[in-house]
Amino acid sequence: MDILITGNMGYVGPPLINRLRYSYPKAKLVGFDMGYFSNCLTNANIFPECNVDVQYFADVRQFPVDTLNGVDAIVYLSAISNDPMGKIFEDVTFEVNCNAGVDIAKQAKARGVRAFVYASSCSIYGYAEGEPRNEMSPLNPLTAYAKSKVACEKALEPLASDKFIITSLRFSTACGMSERLRLDLVLNDFVACAVASKKIAVLSDGTPWRPLINVKDMAGAIDWAINRDIAAGGQFLAINVGSNQWNYQVKELAEAVAACIPGVDVSINKNAQPDKRSYKVCFDLYKQLAPDYQPQYDLKTTIEELKTSLEAMGFANDNFHESKLVRLKMLTWLVNQGLLTENLEWKRPHTLCSRRNFNVG
């Protein structure tokens, strides 16, 4: 089996590659990434891309169709991956998160690729009061990031067929340790604050709801989707990925971190303007269709994993919100250094660069 993973050099990529290498030891794993965050390594024993067979450094917006030769499944992780980045780079967000993904899916279908897995998001539910949102609930995307995910899902659906199975995984908010850790995610942020300064400042009033999922459990869901049988959801499936036990209010997350890390002070801005992004999500369908791939990490385990890993790094930067571990800061630094254009393209003639590793698997 040949599996192509676009956007593999971000936060989700390293745990995913580790999972796929374990699940498919004889597979040819191919990475495809711009390399924006290649140097954002955290407690990594080796360069994570040593675990793929081929690594391409290129832009999904200029995707070379020959890259699909022999590919059986595609995992599309490429994304301008959060709301602050989407606000500043709105056009690029739609180009990368939606348009390029659809174009690659069309090319893949024509080339006989069997499966296409798209990393979507539960943020498409936006603001939702009342009962947890399931896959039939109305969508209410509030940001460029969420709107790009909705647009891509809608454009992908008519491409699906019996021979080209598409799975859109609507992931909960990611958390947990990775060899390319992000600290612009709510739980990761809180743990980093606790480790670095023993203080957690909740900028909202703490009441918004968020579903969470450990990044390693995200990798498990992708593993399932790669080989999903058409009987489990049909030709096209958009499915919430997470656990009903992982719906938390933001203030509960801060309190859970403080319970695991003694001496941490939690402050909540009770006078903050209401956060419009608040939603609980129902994961019954995922439990029904993928009973063997259910989340294994709980909140306490994830907090302790992050704490231990940050301490092993000697992490003590209480100004980390300005560091390269916050993805927007890394992108804007590359732009300000003249390395990237305002359209987030490298300032060099486009070429398809690759690295091959002949000793894996």
C-alpha cells in the first residue's frame, strides 16, 4: 500500500506517521509539505520525517499529478490551521484548506486512488446551544477556517464513488504531545502556562464548550478512515471524531490542569465578551462505525503527558505566546524575514524537492 500524507510536517503529522508505520509496516509512506514548521521540533529524538519513505517539499496549490503514481490512499492534512491565521491569511486559507484539496481529490480519482481522507473540524458547528451537535445538525461556521472546511466537504461529496471512498473527519480540538507541538491550542496552552509560570489566565469567562481529542487518537481515526469499508458510512462520510466524555467547558480544562500540576493559580476573566465559538458535539456515530478505534487517552493522561514532555525539554518560557510554537507567530516571522510572500509561497522558483529514505519499513 502507498499512502500519501499532505501537510505531514505539522502538529498531527508526526504522531500519524508513527501510527501508520506501526499499522502498515510494509506500506510506502509519502510525505508532502511546504515545510513552514519543519524546525518547530519539541522533544524529538529524531527528525520525524525519517519515518517516511519519501518526503516532498512542495505546495499543494501547485501539486504535481505524477506524485500520485501508485498511491492507494491520500490523507489531506494540509491547512492554514486555526482561526487567527485564517483571519490574517483568509484567501490562502480557502486556497489551501479547500481548493487545493478538491483539486487533488479530482486528480486522485482520475488516477485510481482508492481512498481520500480529509481532516475537517468540529468548529464548523460554530455557536450551538442546547443538545450536542451530530452529523445531521445545522452548520454554523463563524471563521474563515471553519468556512473553508465546510466548503471543502461540500465540494468533495459529489466526487465520491464506490471506487473512490471519501471520509471527512470532523475532529474535536486537538491536544496532546507531538514532535511538533503547538501551543496555540487550548489545553496545550494551559499546560504550558502551568509549567512555565504556575499561572493560567482564561481570557474568556470560561463558559464556552469545546470537545477535545488527543492527537494520537486523531491518528487512530485516520488509520480507520484509510481502510473504511463502504458499508461503514457509504461513499462519502462526514463524521464527528472524538468522545462524548471529552466535551468540556474551558474553565473545566483550566481547573483540570491545576489539579494535575500543584501550585497553579487560575484566573478567569468574568467580564470578558461572550465567546461566540461554543459547541458540544455528539460522537455516537463514530462509536458505532469505528468501535475498535475509539479514543484511548483521557484528559488527565494527556495533561500529564504534556507536563512530562515540556519538563523534559526544560520548558520555562512564560512568553511562549510570541514563540515559534504558536503557528501564526512562525508564519508571520517567515513573512517578515522575507522568506515567504504575503500569499505564503516561498520566495524561490517553484521546484519539487524530495528526500528519499531507503531504509524504512
